[in-house]
Amino acid sequence: MKHFILLLLVLLTVPAVGQEEDPSARFGIHLNIINADLNATLSDVFGAPAPSATSVALEEIYGLGLGGGLHLDVYLGLLTLRVSGDYIRLAPDNDKFASYVNSVAPGIPLTFESGGVISLWSGTLNAKLVVLPLPVVKPYITGGAGFTYVSSTEANLMFNNTPVPPFRVLENQTCFTDNVGAGVDILLGPITLYGEVKVTWIFLKEGTSTYVPIGLVGISFW
């Protein structure tokens, strides 16, 4: 939270050089690619009591997350406000899961069958500040905050070809998020293309804040 507040103070104290007389707005769509670094405790998988439960970073058993969303940009000169809504889906990777099980419990014939899908529905408000106002290419920094609804389906596993009780990797919950990042806008007449790398902190009930590096590409229209 503190990094978001500091960035907003910087953005709001920088004069909007070249600000337009009236704010303009653009609507657009974007795609997300994430490499999740979330933490979960897999005690239910191995049947271990809480003191010896296995803690695992989900990046060890999940592949890349894919998703997309919609956004609305309100231009205030060099400063832009962006309201966006996003959906991202994470699904377990069979090979990663098998490798993880073999590393923590060699010889246990535990296999992943289905489920375990994590969905992230989020709404955020970001401020963007252009740091190099060139005619066509405009690099910028950004920071913002919002809320994310996290849900997961039950994961189904097999032990010695026998189903084990299904479990949820993460509890369904709504949590606060904040983010910082950088990107570049490319102005092409009535449309704007952009690419962005953004780190988002998600404050889950399962423990301390975790982060999700996000790569994003999008297009905005007049």
C-alpha cells in the first residue's frame, strides 16, 4: 500500500505539461499474461497435520495464467486515469505437479486428475504519468489499487489409482490489491497501442501479501 501512495503523490505533484483544455477519453481492450507467485498450504493433499503441512509456491505446480479485460482511459495531459476490469485464469500443469510431488515425497504415486483452476476477477483504478512526451511513442509509469475476487475449483487427485478427497488450493475471497509498473503508448491516429509490465500485490487470507508479475498488451480507441 505504501508504494502505491508514494507513487500517487509523485504523479499528482508533477505539473501536467501540455494538458488539453478538456479531458478526452478512450475505451479499449487488453490481454494479460501472468507468472503467479502465490503461496498455499497443501496439508490436505498429503493428509499431514497442520504443524507439518507442506507449503508450496503455486508457480511450482501452475503454468502461465492467461486472461484479458476492458479499460477506460481519461486523459488529463501527461497524466491519465485508467479504470480497468480483468479476468485471469490459472490451471495446474500436470508435469509441474508430478515433479513437485516427486521432490517433496519421493515414491508417492500421487497424480493430478482435474480441477484446481484459479480465477481472478479484478477491478482497478490506475494513474499513468508520461515520462517522455514524444510525438508518437510515449513511455510512462503507472500505479494503482483495487479489489480482486479469487475463486478456485476443487482439485481432484489419485493415490494408487484411488481418488482422494478433493480440496481447494485457495479459499474463495475478495481481497485488496495494489500495483506499480511501466509501459509505453504508441499513438497511431485514432488508436493507441500499448505494452505494459506491472507487478500486482494480492493480499490473500492465506498469509502475507503475494505478488503477480503481469505482462499486458492492449489497444485503445477514440
